[in-house]
Amino acid sequence: MAVVKLAGRLWPQKLKYRLIAAVVLFILLPFFLLQIMAYQRIEASLSLEFQEKAGKQLTVMKSELAIVFADMFRYYLFLENDPVTQQALDLGTSMEPGERYRLLSHAAERAGSLRLPSQVAVTMADIEGNVYLSGEEPRGGLDTSFIQDPAFSGLDSGGGYQWLSGEVLRMYAVLKNRAGEAAGYVRMDFLYNSWLVETSRNFLLQQNYQIVDHEGRSLGLSDSRKPIAPALVRDIIAGMEGRELNQLLDQEGTAIVSGTFFYDLNWYMLSYLPMNNYLGNMNAIRSQYFYTFLAVSLILVAVTFLIASAISRPLVLLRRKMAQSAEAELKTRVQEGAFAGEMRDLAVTFNTMMNDIQGLLLRLKQEERQKEALHYRMLAAHMNPHFLMNTLNTIKWNVLDKEDTDTADICIALGKLLETTLNSEVELIHLKQELELMHAYMYIQNYRYEGLVAVDYQVDSRLEYALVPKLSLQPLMENALKHGFAHMPEDARVTVRVYARGRELIMEMEDNGTGLGAGAGDAEDIVREADRSGESVGGDAFLRNKAAAGTDYAGRGKRRGIGLANIEERLRLLFRTEGSLTLEALNRGVLARITLPLLISNPYAEGGGEDVEGAAGGG
């Protein structure tokens, strides 16, 4: 969590800097790491390939050198078993020197396929000290110093030969006759430095070869100007135990050092392969790659900065304009011609939004003024609510004292309606309470009309806590009683339905009255005609009350009453276009339908307030 908070503080807040940071962290840095990994893999692969080739080439060099050693030993065996050589050595000075030299110098020709490299020189002498060099004329006379070389001592009674290494590899051997007696001496000198130089030229990879003894002292080099570092020689020798081939990289990692061991001579042959000769200077390549990537990164960051600035400048301008809009009463506008493409669309959208907000604010002010005017009219139309309620309570207690329970019940129902009507702070109440007010209203009306109006309630019980405008059903019922049943003294029925349809709440009131467009006539004329004829007119009390309540109505279809207009205005103010009131003509009667959004507000606890804004009674 602390790391996340720290990253949040370090992360730039401005858009252009966030874009640059995102490009660096999520594009350049991963790409750089991937390139480094790929470069290292390529370098490691090439290094392994060159190590393998260098090791194989060193093994070939070792094999070639071993062949030279074997040829030198085989030549020694040939000289010891060649009868001509034995004859020339046995006769010694009794044979004419030229003839003896001819016999000895042509020994290599008699050896057939056995050929010594040019770097090997053979020197022979008989037991008297006459010395003969291969490829040269005899020296003449005796050279006892040659046969008195300490390296020959003990060979006549021992193994017959030995190797001595130094700047030149020498093989000392005593040639014996068939009787096992010493017949002569032979020394083969191998110039392995020259051999290394000549042999290494024949390989594809040009390595520097070096021969060292078991203590790491150099014995021979193919290139005397480039000796292998003593530390690398020691490391190679140290890692040779139990291995035929040992390889490592130098400290800079730009050269491959390989080593192998000669068991017979206790020699080590090393090779040094500088990879720069084939791959160029690796450090220079790495530096060039780094500087190239850095240059490309700087260019990309600069381009990103320019693009981010081009994007952020209009946004900064819009933010400044929005900040100024409150002070300028939303009259600020952005010059659309200063931008192009998406930025111009954004400027157009901003100006359109400012125009729409101005229009909405204007309409809101108008609606607020309408609400205030409506509220003022309501206040002006009503007397003091406490006076009315106190007066109604006085009437109730007065009739109770006279045991007139019907009048008391009417007062209670009327009091509930007055409380809800006079409470201007509440706009939405639960459907359950609205139905209770409807019951109270119909209790009073049925008392007036002697119970001739039958009301059927078809309400979904799951919607009892749906929010509806207060006293929204009462004007519909009043409209039906006042205009729908003017000529229907009997069989007056009203059906109240409440149900949900999707996300809408539907409240319907259906009556079986005269319908839309039918003239209501004058109820008083009907009553007077009935009185003159002496005919009995059913529901006389109903008709008389209808006449007293609505003699000014000239037909339900000709104009909408004040109550219906009041419902429409309240629905518009509360729900905008989502609330509506419609009247639909039926074969007999009218269907009034109120449509509004479905809003469910369950009470917090049992016994709590009956609506979200407070009890209908206010206080």
C-alpha cells in the first residue's frame, strides 16, 4: 500500500507529462530491456559458436602436434632398424666419408611415406664421434662433444630415447645394432615455434597459439607479439584437472581462451581467439547501440511532448473557460476556428454544452417562478390551516356529544384530506397512503350520494411503498363524479387499478359514465322536470348533489377541468417528460391513466414515517 501511495505521489499530474512518462515507462524502457536481452542472447550465441570452433581447432592442432611427435619416434625406430643405416654406422671410418654420408643422408628416402616436417632437424653420429647433419655435408673429423651430451647418458642401458623441452623440443636416442650394442646416436630438434606459425595459417579462425609447461612458463608462441596474459594461463591450467579441454573468456569478454594438455611431455597448448577480429569491437558496438537508442528515445520523447502539448493546450483553454463561465454567467465561448480535427469538435461540443446549460437554467428559473406562483396561489386560496383544523375538531366533538357518529366520521375523513392538502412541504407520498386518502374521500362522497357509487380497487400489493404525487387520484374521482355520472343516477361504478410496467408505474381510473364529448346537461333541469311530472327519479339525492356541485360544466370533452390541469402541471414539474396524464374514451365511460417513473421507498423501520419527506399530516 505504501508503494502504491508513493507511486501515486511520484506520478505526474499534468496530462502531457503523464503521456511522456507512459511512453518512457511502458514503451521505451521495455523496448530497451528487450533489445538488451536480444543483444545479450546474440552475443552469447556467437560466443558459444566461436568457443566451439576455437575448441575444435585447438583439438586439431593438438592432433597435428601429436602426429609430429609420433613421426619423430617412428623415424627413430626406422633408423634403428634400417640395415643400411646400421651398416654405415658400424663401418665408421673404414668406409669412405662421402659414401657413408650418402647412405645416411638418404635414410629419409628409404623411409618411404614417413616424412618429417621441415621444422624437424635430424643429427646422427657414430660411436667414434663422427657427426652427420641431415641435408648438409659431413663436418669432417670427430665431434666428441655431441656424443658426450649428458642427455645421451644412460640411454644405451635404458629406454633408448628421451624428450627434453625448451625453446626447442629435442628427442635424444641411442641407435643399437642387432646385438643390442650402441651403434650410433641421433638427436631430433623440433622448432615448434615455426611449426605453430606455419600450421596456424591453414585454419579459418586465426588464433594465437602458445605452448607452456606445467608451471605456466611459455615455451613457444605462434605470434610473439601477443602472448596470453599470465593470469589467463594460470586460470586455464587450474581448470584443466580431469578435462580434455578448458575454455574461458577474458576479463573484457572480447576473447576466447582455450587450453588442452599433453600428458607425455607435461605440456599445455593454449589458443587465444579475439572475437573483435570477427565481430568488431564489442564495446564499440554496445556504445554505438546505446547512443543510437538514446538519440531515438530523445526524438520520440520530443515528438510525444509536442503531441501532448497540442492535446493539452485546448484542454487547458477549455478548463480556463469553464472556470470563467460562472463569473461570466455561462456566456463564455471558445473560438472554434482556432482548432482543427477532434479539437475543433471538442470546442463545438463545449459551446453547444454552454448553450444547452444556459437554456436549462432559463427553463429552471421559469419553473421555479411557476412553482412559487402556484404555491402563492395555494396559500392565498386557503385559510389558516390551524384555524380550519381546530374548527373541524370542534364540529367533530360537538356531534359526538350529540351521538352523531356519522357526522363525526365525516369530519375525521375530511380532516385527513385537509391535513394532506394543506401540507405544502410534501410532494411525494406512498401509494398506500394515497389509497387511504382515496378511501377517506369516497367515504364522504358516498355519504352524500347515499352509497350509490361503487369503487373497485385492483392494486398490486407489492407497490404499496411506491412514491406517487399526493392527491393524484382524488381529482380523477372528483372529475368522474362531477361530469361522468350527471345522467346516471344508478349503477355508478369506478375501477381503480395500479400496476407496474417495466420501470413505469401506471395508475388508472375507469368509470362507466357518459364518456368524453357528451353534454352533461343541466342537472337542476332534470330534477325540476321530474318534480313537475310527479315521476319518481331514482337517485334523486345523487342528482341534486351533482347539480349543486357542477352546474357550470358543459361537457367532459369540451375542456379539461382545473383538477386535471393541476395534475398535468404537477407531473411535468416533478418528472419532466417521464410523467403524463391521458384520457381515453371507452364504449361506456372514460379511462384516465397516469404514467410516472416507478420509485420504491420502503420505510426504514416498522412504524416509521409513511413517506420519505415526512408524514402527510406535517405537524
